[in-house]
Amino acid sequence: MAVDFAQDPEVLALADRTRWLVKDTVLDAEKASSGVLTGDEGEAVRGKLQQAAKDAGVFAPHVSAEYGGHGLDMRGRAPVFEEAGYSLLGPLALNIAAPDEGNMHMLERIASPEQRERYLRPLATGAVRSCFAMTEPAPGAGADPAALTTHAAQAAGGWVLNGRKWFITGADGAAYAICMARTSGAPGDRGGATMFFVDADNPGMRMVRHIETLDESLYGGHCELVFDDCFVPDDAVLGEVDRGFEYAQVRLGPARLTHCMRWLGIARRAQDIALERANERRLFGSRLAELGMAQQMIADNEIDIAAARALILRACWEIDLDQPSAQSVSIAKTFTAEAVYRTVDRALQLCGSLGVSGDVPLSRFLREVRPFRIYDGPSETHRWAIAKRAAKQARTAADA
């Protein structure tokens, strides 16, 4: 079957409106805040940006029309998310930032009708935020989710959760957490996890601290949470008991790709900054853009951006057709995470001392994109999985 990367005119129009929203409104907010929003002032900016996105008709492009969105498939999301990602605050404006975007995707597919009304609808409208509590301090769940140690035990009318989570993005100010806890088996077992809704006012869940990190732009920070005899009722179970790892794949594959889409926007922005500087900067008797080593960096950036975009679209196409996509997602995530970093790094190098300064946002971008080689699965873990699948496929072909 041929791979069709052509986009519908409606998608292209949505991407175009997103581009203008970012340039006319969002970039000014980013410049004023360096892309970092916190506290009441940050919440006020979030509200203004999201209202601007609603006024522009680009808000929540990924959720269905039933919840106020445009119902874009994965392929349709790619150009829109990339345009939003041109600014650190663009995804927040469109309500497609992590972790909310991934949670919305999962809730539309797994939550009960009652849960969708209670948890998805306010999230899709931007009335609340959420977080996804899976990652734990070592030796708990991280690159290997099966190491899950947080435990949920049945009690009268519900469940009691105990455990510690960390690097929970967006937890500060979230209205609820979706917590992954083990309901059967032991750490290391590949099954036995369940997802639970935990409301922010639950006395059994508390935030211990904000974790100081290289990146700062993800709204609500990266936090450490403790679940201490945290009781939740039976209707807090998301989906079915013991199917949490299965449900996580519904979320994680698409979320890895949407991360790639957003960061590709920042790579494009970095390249645009570098190109502007290379065309205006004169030294050694010519423009910087006319010097061979500068041209190589410019060309390598163009290659990395184009290759990442193609890999993202291929993986999106497989997901949209409900084909096996794990290999393509891992390849796209690994390549894009590293290509985006290379692109920002080269752009900074091309700009020289200007790139290191705060006069352009390249040094901020470098700090923001570096952790993506760890978040959503380290590059090394994805390479291990890619190699395992390739070797298995070769064995299968040889035995046929």
C-alpha cells in the first residue's frame, strides 16, 4: 500500500492559522517570559493564550468535535503541532502540551462515558490540567515500566494506593493525576498494572517537591509525588483492572510522536534564527552563509529537519491505519530527539557569541531539547528495542 503524505486542505488551513497565531501573539508572550510560566501570573498568561487560540479556531485540534476539537488523525496533527511548536508556549496555547495532550488521546479511547464527562471534557476545554503518574525513583518504573513498584490493594468500595512517583510533568496545579499502580504480580512482571484517577484534593496524594531540571518550559514542572494510603473509589479505575500496561501503549506511542512534532517546530525556529544571522553577518570578506563550513551546518540542519518530518509522518500513517507501529515510532523518536538537538546546537554555533547570549533564545532551546533524548524512553532503550525487533524479523524470515 502506498504511503500518502498529502494533507487535506482543512489541515493545511489549520496549520496556517496556527502559524499566524504563534507569530502574532505567542512569540511575544514567550519573549516576555523566556518561555517559563509559573504561579498565578503564568495561569493568567495560559488563559489569554488559550483564548487567543480559540478565537483563531485552532484550539484542541486533536480531540473530537464532541469535546470542542477538530478531530485530527495523527497525520493531520503533524503540521499543526509543528507550527505550534515553533514557540515554547505554542503547544500550551493550543492545549496540545504534554502531558495533557497524551491524556486526552488516551481518555477518548479508554475512559467510560461518565469518566469522559468528568475528566476529559474540562481538560479538553482548558478548564483544568492533568498529569500522568507512572515514572518512579529507582529501582521503580522508568525506562522499564515493568519495574513498577507503586501498589494498589482492594478495600471496601475501592482501592488503596501506596508508592512514590517522580518526574511527573505538570503535577503542580493539575486537577487530577492518572496514576499507574500494580494490582497483581511483582516488580519486573510484564502485566498486573492498573490506571486510577486521583483527584488533586485527595489527602492521600501529596506533592513533595519540584525537581530542578535542565528544562523549565513544561507547564507545572516535573514533580515528585507520594501516595500514602491513598483511597480511591471503584469508579476511579480507568479501563479494566490489570490492563494498565496495555492502555499505556495507547498513550505512549502517539505521545512520543507528538513530542517529536512539537520539538521539530523548535528546530525549524532555530534554523530560521541561524539563517537570518548567516545572511546578515559579514566576515572574511563575505556573508557567513557563503562560507563552506557554515553552509555544511545549514545543509545538515535542513537534512535533519526533513528526515525527522518524514519519519514522523511514516509512523503516524501506520498508527492511523492501525498497523503495527512500534518500530517506526521508536525510530522516529530516537532520530528526531537527536536531530533536533543537533539542529539547535549547529544553529547556536553558527550564531557564535550571539547564540550563547540571551539576545536570541537558542541557549534556552538547547536546554529545553536536550532532555528529550531521555524523556519518553532514552535513545539507548529505543535502540535496544529497534535491534531486538530487527533481529526477530530476520530470524522469522530465515525460518519461513
